[in-house]
Amino acid sequence: GENVEQHPSTLSVQEGDSAVIKCTYSDSASNYFPWYKQELGKRPQLIIDIRSNVGEKKDQRIAVTLNKTAKHFSLHITETQPEDSAVYFCAASIAGDSSYKLIFGSGTRLLVRP
Amino acid sequence: NAGVTQTPKFRVLKTGQSMTLLCAQDMNHEYMYWYRQDPGMGLRLIHYSVGEGTTAKGEVPDGYNVSRLKKQNFLLGLESAAPSQTSVYFCASSNGLGENIQYFGAGTRLSVL
């Protein structure tokens, strides 16, 4: 089955710097890769996603890149702000699989220092 | 439109007790999922349902049962709770169309003593 590994487990950056979180997946059939943000004590919420027919997607200060050959994808946050502090989860899914299951990485705790 | 609602929010059980967690969604979604979240382990899929009357096992199904008698509700049962089931439980739903955007409930924090 699919396995998703996520690194680093914790990341501390200065406000205004960039943050990068990386994930690798094992199943080459996976073709949908969402990123969820979970603030302390809150529910996970989708922040950006990418399909396998796209190499990069941007939404304001966040971007996701995908390398299908290497089976890894990354989240990039530029000009970080204290409100970006949260746990970020990557996930992989086989769109078209009848279950639409998501397999999540173990999470990255991002701390943005003012 | 409340989205995905989980009840209860908190619960403390003694080992061996049983309980049911309720997940309700008002988005007419076909797909529903139960996850558990433990420190350092992300979200792990317990069981899921692809429609009313269907259920299937996820990554960590042992010790749990589920039912989806109505499209809007997905119940997670613990027949005989164990300390290893202390966790935060999240329910999610999706419409299964194209991308699988899953919308999560607020979670249930369960402690088994």
C-alpha cells in the first residue's frame, strides 16, 4: 500500500524567511497530493493541492511542487508570518480509486519566530 | 450549513467500557472517513465508507466498528476500550468528485484509563 514520509518533523524559521516541507510517496499510481494545515487544537484544513499532471501550483505565499519521477512533493511558504505557525500534513491519494482514501504523512510542526 | 459535526468533543472511559462517536455531515457527501491522530504519527485511517450502507477497513481498524445507516451519519464504535485507544479522533467527508477534498470535523478527544 501507499506510504508517505514527511520531513522535517519540526521546523523553526524567522518571520519573513521561507519554509520548505518535503514529502515522498511510494505508490506511483498516486496522483493527487493535498496539504493540510492544523492549528493547535483545531481541525485539519486544506490549504493547497496538486494533481500529478501539474508540476507546480501557487496560491499567494504558498506553493507546491511535484516531481513524479522521484515521487516527492514539497510545500513552500514564502515571507512567513507568525500565523503560519501550525502543523502541516501532506497526503497522497489515488484519484479514481473507489475509496478516495488519503494517506497522510506524519506532520511537520512549523514555528515562525517573530 | 454546519459542515462536519462530531459528538462528543471530549470523553473519558475506563478500560473495557464501550462508546459510540457520532459524525454528521450536511453537505450530502458520499464518502466519510474516521481517523485517529496520535503525537508524531499524523492521521491514520481507521474505517471509511463510500456510501450509505457501506463500510470498509482502513490502516488501523482493530478494536473499532463502524456503521453508515444514513448517508449523513457515520458512527464509530469502541466495544471494549483499551488505553491504546486514547487519541484524538477526526471524522471527515468528501464528495468524491475529481480531487478528494476532505472536510474535517472538530475532533473528539478520548482518554481511556
